[in-house]
Amino acid sequence: MSLRNAVNIANYVIPYCFRKKHPLLSTPRSDIKSILDKVYEVIGDVNQDDPVISKNSSALTEYLETKMLDVRHIKFAFYGLIELKLDPCDVPGISAIQSGLYFMLGLIAVQIFKIRKRAMQGRSVELDFVIKMFKADLVCGSNRLETWLLLAV
């Protein structure tokens, strides 16, 4: 599969996942997961050598490590008074990433972890992939509320 085909498939499949119910309420089926995994194999992880991605990544890391999350901070965030300056990036496959590729992969991985956790087979190592996907989604400039919430959980 070429990069162009992967982006086209992602731009078709991901909005389909949001069509009826939000993916937080209704997790996509396994066939959607396999399609998104194939697209992820082609697009891959974000390139940390890109200067914009590197700057955004360091800004996100600094924000997460230095901010004290108290009630006042969360209240300001809900009112939209807190802003994290992330530059828009231009990496290969950015339209698929901004439509929610990393968000959907992270969400599906969280749901799989929850299912395995109930069966006493969940390992915390599996959450590393989830954190990586949500951070990549934020670093690429999506700034979704759902990504922030799931990263906090």
C-alpha cells in the first residue's frame, strides 16, 4: 500500500467511525482496527527529526511535567483560558493523522487493555503504546479534548 492510498483509506474510514456514535461510546469493530493497523504500518510514527514535531514534542513534555493540575487549572481549561502553543506540522500523511488516525489507534488499544484487565490478562506495558499514540496525536496539532482526557486517564 502506498502512502497516498493509506491516506485516502484513513480519510474514508475514520469519519465512518464517528458517524453514528462517538468512538468513546461505541468502539470500532475489529475489521476497522485491522484497516487502521495497515494504514499505521504505512504512515508510521511521527518523525522526531522534523523541527516542528520536535518543538511541539518538547513543548508538550514541558507542559505535562511543569504544570500543577489542580481544580483551578482544570476549571480554566474548561473555560478555554489555557492555551498550549503547538505549531501546525506538515509531515507525510498529515491529513490522515489530523482526521484521527493516532487517536483511533490509541482509543482501540485502551479498549483492548480494559477488556484484558477484566480478564486479569492486562499488562501495564500495553499502555505505553496508548500513551505514544495520544502524545503523537497532540504533537501533530489535533488538540482534541478527547485525546487530553484519555491521556489523563
